[in-house]
Amino acid sequence: MSEPVSPAPTGPSAPGTDALSQLGRQTVAPTCPEEAVLERVPAPHQDRKYVVRFTAPEFTSLCPVTGQPDFAHIVIDYIPGKWIVESKSLKLYLTSFRNHGAFHEDCSVTIASRLVELLDPQWLRIGAYWYPRGGMPIDVFWQTGAAPEGVWIPSQDVPGYRGRG
């Protein structure tokens, strides 16, 4: 027996949120990144440059060869243009990698590329800090280009893997 689906919230909503299909609704996690729906809303303060950061310290995917789980701490920083990503849709998108087989490099660059396609940000970078596979961590970094002048870009401050003890 399935759970009843909660109705969309009533009352005033933020500008640009009327077309969102996931926020405020019971949503089933997508089974693969290709099925995941990433949504966007108009960026507030489009006249200013500011950094938005999302951190996913417990990201998981599967090794495409062995099927064993891989774990990463992912940090996404971007400077919005006209759009920001709706956070619930981003969480569901990242969750969709849980049963998806792909190499670290592919997962990392795919996430960043899909966000760039959706948002057309002024700037975006991803730092994907993967835990060891075969005894060695594989970290993946990508960005759209140089950060714009006059904006503070914080350090990602994710410590390198040091093993146990």
C-alpha cells in the first residue's frame, strides 16, 4: 500500500517557484542521474556577485567495474547569473548516483556540467574529494574558468585523506 502524496503547500510562494515539481511534495528518489529532475528558480540579487555553496559530505556512487560503493565529499561553489538551483532537486539529483556505476572523474564532471547547463552561472567549480579506492584517494577538480574579479571565493578546506592514525 503506497503512502498518500502530500498536496502542494498553499499560500503565497516565492517568485518563480510555481512551476517547481518537487519542492513541498513527497518525492521518490530517482534511480539514476539521467532520470533526475534538476530545477531552478530566479536568482535573488541578480545585480550582485555572491557565492552559493553546496556541500555533500556523504556522496555515494558505485564503481562501474566491481559494483562496490565509492564515497566522496563534494563541494560545489557557484556565482549565480539569472538562476539558482532549487536545493531539494539538487539533493535528489546527487542521491540518484547512489546506484549509478561511473568512475570518479565522470561523476564529478557530470554533476558540474549538468549544473552549468541548467543555470548558466557566472562561474562554477566542483571539488570532489573521493575516499580511497585501491588504497589511493582520487580527487577531481573542475571549474568553468577564472572567478570574476571582486568576489570572495572561500577555500574549500576539505582535508586530504590521511588514513587511520
